[in-house]
Amino acid sequence: MDNIDIILPPAQRVVPDDSWTPPEGFKLISADDHLLEMDHLFEERLPAKFQANAPRVWRDPETRHVHVEYKGQSFDPPGIGTIGHECEGFYDLDARVAAMDSENIAGSVLYHGQLQSLNRIIADDPELYIACMDVYNEWAVEHVKRYSDRLVATALLPSFLRPETARDQMQKLKQLGYRNVQMPSYPPGARYNSREMDPIWAAACEFDMPLAFHVTATMQFSGWGSLGANVARNMSPFRPLIGQLIFSGMFDRYPELTVVFAEGGIAWAADACHSLDKVCRAYYSIIKPKLEHLPSYYWKKNCLATFMDDPVGVQCMNWIGADNAMWSIDYPHPESVYGHAGDVAKSVYDALGPADAAKVLGGNAARLYGF
């Protein structure tokens, strides 16, 4: 233990008074932060026919622990406890914006807090899952409205369960004011390489919506060391997914689609570009469908990924592309850079130089999400 430099929980971190200030005209934007759902959101807002099985999301008023329950079963990620949840800015927008100001952050893209815990109800009650996503989407965009110049909420798109609804869903989200949407990376019973999913890709292109895949808390391992093993697994999920998307020919059919891989870092993308190109070349005579370009082409043209503190990825930026990476704080997770975001941002600036750092530290997010 003496040899481990322990990272304090986010609520115990102190932002230094001299947090790095970027050059004039240089805008820092965090492309992946989190927003905690309001207590009892689904119990209060689901239509009457779903109320009997409404999931419960609530904070213990004494411990501040956050809980998710469904049909009496706890959906709390085992071992995680309350780390990060005690940060006031997780649920209080005034506190969140104050925390942004303390680290010179101009804008923030907000993903859900506990919502992907409900992925576990997809197989049990897909219609309830869809209704829960609708409730969250209507609440979140309204919740951040008074800070809409600083905060961009991300909608959850349930159309992978019913792809034929994608256009109507996307049109509704656009009318609500959303600028981006998210789907689960590996939802049960859905195959993103299936042509049945084409209405989703078509709707995202039609309404100019970036489509994000965010890491989630899958509990694959149990027993000794399972917390660390599960977190390590969850933070590196995207190589199989991008292979599925690219080799299905999806980007050839929908060349205007933009896909974001959130919270999994960027170093993986450098190796993926190299190794997927090699797979394409080695198996080109038998792969179906035939791709029009090498996989690295689709990465550079159609994809971006977010990272917090990834010095290996930054050093591989010639493989990844400065147009394809977006820095983030990941507030208020334990692995976030909250409290020392200025130091991390400056290290990216020093490593990449002003032009590429301007893209990675804020410019790409500003372009993509309309800050």
C-alpha cells in the first residue's frame, strides 16, 4: 500500500487556485460528464400502466448512497458504493457549473448517472424499458435548460428494440432540443451489424445526430478481485463494437453518420486502426460485404472517442487523429480528472501543440455539439 499513490474520491478533491488557464480564445470542453437522475423519477413520471413495476432511483437522505431497484431487486453495482455520488454537482446544476468554473471548463456533455442499470430489464420488459427512456429524455433536457449554453444533455435512444420507430424517436428528440443520442454498446437480443438496424443509422443521418456508445457497469466477474476486474473490463469495451459496425458495411451505406465512443480512452483506437486494417487485407477475399475502404478510413471519417487522462493515447495521436479525439473530465466518477483537470489539459496542450490541442481539448466537441 505504501507504494500506491491513492487517488482521493472526487468529493474529497480540492481544485487548486492556480488551475491551468488556457490561452485567450482557447475553449476547454468536457465531452463526457454525468448527471444523476432525480429521485423517484420513474415512479413519479411513468404512465399509469407501468407504475406497478416502475424502477426506483433514490438517494438515502443520511448516507447519500444512490440506489436503483426493480421488482424488489437491487441494481446497485456491487462494490462501487457511493464513490462519486456524494459530489453535489452530480445532481445540483449550480454546484456543477461552479465546479466547471473552478477548472476553466466552458462546456460539458452530460451522460446519464445510473440509467444504464436499467439495461437489465430489457429482456424482462422491453416496453417498460422504452417508457423509462422516454421519461428520462423528457426530464433531462428540461433539467439542464437554464444552462443550455454550458451543458448539453445526451438522450437515450431505445430504438434498437424497435428500429422501425427510430425516425419518430429521433424527430421527437430533436424537437425536445437534443443534439446527441446514446445507445447501449451490447444490448441483449440486438445485433448492430444487422440490416434491421438501418432505420436507426438513417434517422441519425437525417437529423444530424451524433450517436454515442458509452461504457457501462457490466458485472461479468464475481469473487475476489471482481471489482477491479469488472471496472477494467468495462473501461475497454469498444474494439469488438467498432469491428461490428465497420465490417457490417454500415459506414458505406451511411457515410454521414458520426459515432462517438465515450469513456473508454483513445489508446485502443490506435491499435484498432492498425489491426482492423490488417484483418481487412488478410481476409478481403472472403469477408462480406466488401468494404469500399480500409477500416482506418472509417475511423478517421466517422468516429471519435473521449478520454480523460490517456498519455499513451496522446502519444499515438498520429494514428488516432486530432480530429477524432475529445478530452473529458468524467465528473464525478472515481477515475475522473476532476480536481486536477488543469494539469491534465496542460499536459495534452504541451504534447500536441496549440493547433491540435485546440481541437482535442474543446474544438471537436464545440463543432460536434454546437457549443
